[in-house]
Amino acid sequence: MRCRGLKKAFGSGDALAPALRGIDLDIRYGELLMLVGPSGSGKTTLLSIIAGMLDRDAGQCLVLDHDFQQLGPDERARLRGESIGFVFQAFNLLRTLTVAENVAVPLLIRGTLRKEAVAKAEAMLAAVGLDERANALPAQLSGGQQQRVAIARALIHEPRLIVCDEPTSNLDHATGHHVMALLQHEARRPGRSLIVVTHDNRIFEFADRIAYLDDGMIVSVDGPALPGALQ
Ligand SMILES: Nc1ncnc2c1ncn2[C@@H]1O[C@H](COP(=O)(O)OP(=O)(O)OP(=O)(O)O)[C@@H](O)[C@H]1O
């Protein structure tokens, strides 16, 4: 992922409010990058542009060798569905499907047979410590358990880029560490990258680099320098 001079504002006229004011950022394969900064500093806006959910106003952004903004709606949806896994603050679980079926959805959409998809979902649920809840409905789970279901769903189709907005916000310390270890393991696999927006300083230790945002700018990047990157 490579962003240069990325700008985004919301509103118009007198109410125009810049959210990103020129972001330069690279993410390499095998890396877990955290985006950290005060509320309103632009973290979710940046994540949304990287994940192709929001258009930028200016600058460049190449994700998995594609510029989302140059793609039509079908191509965008296909690239997102195949190559990006999402973990949002709102878990967006489907209430009428079981936990295993929810996790299986990304595979079912891609045409995997139901039996195979659910078996994979059960294995992924075991990885997040929820195999015993596979047949429950989401409403029967705690917030932290639903968070882990959302993480299992984001990983099941082995996306090359995983974007997470506050993935540990509903988790206790031990569960948060367990989930971050799983995410870190995913980021280490060949051809993978992971971006985590977080306020949770208990998980900073899992980052390869931490980019600090303030007022729509990256003010510093901690961690090993990237060759050729603007830091
Ligand atoms: N859809 C929107 N419409 C108008 N303004 C928005 C919108 N989304 C974000 N903003 C504004 O853009 C700025 C950056 O918001 P953003 O949500 O990216 O910050 P953040 O760092 O993720 O904050 P938080 O940590 O509270 O989630 C804020 O001033 C916010 O009010």
C-alpha cells in the first residue's frame, strides 16, 4: 500500500472541514501497521480510503497494485470481497444466521460449498476460542465474543489486506492479546498486510510500526524505516 499527498475534507463552503491534510504512508507485505492518534485525527477516514470505502479528494493511493478510485463499482466490490478483510467497531453480524454461518459468509459469497464453508468457519472459530459457540446466534454472545466472530469472519477467506478499526475495544486484556497474536500471525504470512486503528496502548507491542496522526497529518512513525518511504 502506498499513499502520497492524500487529502480528504468533509462538508463544503464555510463548513469545509479537512480530515486528511496530505498523508504519505507505505505498508509493506508481512507488516502489521497501527494508526494511532486523538479522536478526530483522521484514522478512520484514512482506513476507509485505503479499504476503498471512501474516495479521496487529492493525492494517490495504491492498494494491492490497484487505485480503487480508478475502478468501476463491480471491480471495486470484487477486489474488496476477494482481497480485503474488515473488522469494524460495529460488528455487523447477521442476526438470523448462526455464528458459524456468519463466519462462513465471505466463502459462501465466493461460491464455496456450504458444508466446506461451515467446516472452515468452525476451524476459524476454534482459532479465536469460540468453537463451542458455533451454533449460537450472535445475540446470545457477549460483545467481546461478537468481536471475535467478526475477526474470524474477516480472516476466513485469507485476504491479502486486513483492516481493523479498534479490534480490541470490547475485549479484556487476555482476550485482546490472544486476538492480536492471531492477527499478527496472519500479517506475517507471505503477501499479507494488516492495518489496525487503535486507542488501546496495551496492544502497541504487536505493531511492526506505529503511525501517529494528529489533525489530519502523520506526525511521526515509530519502527524500522521502509526503504524509499517518506517518514
Ligand atoms: N462522514 C463524515 N462527515 C463529516 N465529517 C466527518 C465524517 N467522517 C469524519 N468526519 C470528520 O473528519 C475528522 C476525522 O474523523 P475520523 O473519524 O477519521 O477520526 P478518527 O481519528 O478515526 O476519530 P475516532 O478516534 O474518534 O474514531 C473529524 O473531524 C470528523 O468529525
